[in-house]
Amino acid sequence: MIRDSRLNAENAEKIAIQGLAFLAGDPESLGRFLSLTGIGPSELRKAASEPGFLAGVLEFFMADESLLLAFAEAAAIRPTMIAAARYVLDGDHE
């Protein structure tokens, strides 16, 4: 759970990493994510350090409302925090 109310890049990354861990616990969703990104399971750790990857994880949740709500509940955060974290990680707004 993110306790700091300020959503900076560090907190946005934490949310995205929580999202990735959530996906790892759901083989069907993880498989769909890997298929859409073209990343193999063995490449996941390396890909996670690439710019934009964590924003892509959050974008994946935002494309599936039921998955988004399940993750938000599991992470004890508002769904809007996921969208805000995606915005912070995207970086195109600066």
C-alpha cells in the first residue's frame, strides 16, 4: 500500500511493481500481458528496467476494468491512483 499521499515517480513505480506482482499471481492475465507485449517470461526481469515498461504495465490494467478493479482492491488503492501513476511514469506530459 502506498501511504504517502504525494504521487511522485518513486510511488508511481511502486504501484506499477505491485501491478506486475499481481499479474505474476494470475497466470491467465500474465500470459495475456506477455502476449500483448511480445515479451517472454525469461525476458520479463530485463524488460522491467526498460523505460516505459512500468507505464505499460499500468496501461494494461487500464484496458481491462475488471482487472483494474481487482488490482486496486488487492493493493488497497483507488483505481484513479493507477491512472495517475501511469501518467507520472509516461513522462510525455513534461
